[in-house]
Amino acid sequence: MALFEALLELADDHLVLGHRLSEWCGHAPMLEEDLALPNMALDLIGTSRTLYTYAGEVEGAGRDEDALAYLRDEMEYRNCLLVERPNGDFAQTMLRQLYFAAFMEPYWKAALESPDETVRGIAGKAVKEMAYHIRHAGEWVIRLGDGTEESARRMQEAVEELHRYTDELFHSSAAARGVDALPDRAAIRPEWDRVIGEIFAEARLEIPQVPFPQQGGREMQHGEALGHMLAEMQVTHRAHPGAVW
């Protein structure tokens, strides 16, 4: 069931981050971002849907995308800790998005060569979306990092807060390792380092030393924030089981 677990990790990452971005709807600092952030959220949630559907087929237990998204508790989720972090200010949200997209874009590029036809199909759409996410988030990181004294301070504070969570992007749980259909996460690090390094150089940001990276999400050890988020996200489905539009 390694493929099932690996697909869940990917789907959970995309769903949780997509929901986090959706929380900005109606609260973004300008109208353009009030449109852009929910659209990026839809990209992520759309990818999660196809991943959950395929994971349910691989599992063969009759669970569909709704069951996997709405009927698991937080200690059954396998997302990395980075994506569940609360939005914080706009600098933190844009940096979190950059960190994730800078990993997923080369990951999906590698997945285009997968021997699994379904994985190749998912990657073909997702890689284009992640390229846009890098561009959008990267422009904001540069704009804020190389902006006013206040914006630069906040962006560097976001780096200090979130960089400790990035190492987990490159790791899978023991149950999900060695899946031929999906790329090796560790192999993505050189490209991620290059993209982040180039953007940080333009933004005049310093990459901090992280002696103790924060991990545990892949082993279903999450912070309190995820439980609160899932309670809000799942309440309608759990209150009205089997309901359809």
C-alpha cells in the first residue's frame, strides 16, 4: 500500500494548503489578491481531488475523495507541517506558498516521466499551475523583502518562522517510500535550493541556519491548528452525511 500512502501525503498537502489559502477570501490586502489567492486555492484543491480519487481506487476499500477528505481525523492526515501553519500576515502566506510551489513544480516535472499513466495525467496539469504559483508568490517575496523597512522586517521574520518546516518537504513516511510511480522527494532539493536562493538574493533575505528542523506531519503528528482547521472544513459533511448538491 505504499502508493496509497504516498498519494495521501500529496493529497493532504494540497488540500490543507488550499484550505489555508481560501481563508484569505474577502480578507486579502487588495482586490487583485482577493481574486488570486482563492484561485490558487482552487488549483490546490482540484489537484487534491484527483489524488484522493486515485488513492481511493488504489486502496480498493470503497472510499472516495469525500470520504478521504472529510471523514478522517487530524491524526490520520499525512500532510507536512508547513502547509498547516496558520496564515499569519501576508508575508508569511506568500513565503509559505513559495516554499511549497518551489518544491512541487520540479516534483511534478519529474512525475511527467512516471510509468503510471494516472500520475502523468495529474502532473501535466499541476506542473503548469505550480509554475504560476512560484511566479506570483516569488514576486511578492521580492517586493516585500526589498521594499520598505517594515515590509523587509516582516518578510525576514516570516523566513525565521517558516524555514524550519521546509525540510519535511523532502521526506516521506516509511510507509510511502520506494514508490516507482512517484518521484523521489529527496532528489528535488537541489532545484528547490536554486529557486529559493535566487529569489532570496533578489529579495535581500537571509536563509537561516536550522539546527533542528520541525517534522512529524508525515507520521501523523500535528499541531493543534490542524484540528481546528479540519473541524471547520469538515463540519457540513459530517453534520449531513451523504448529502449531495
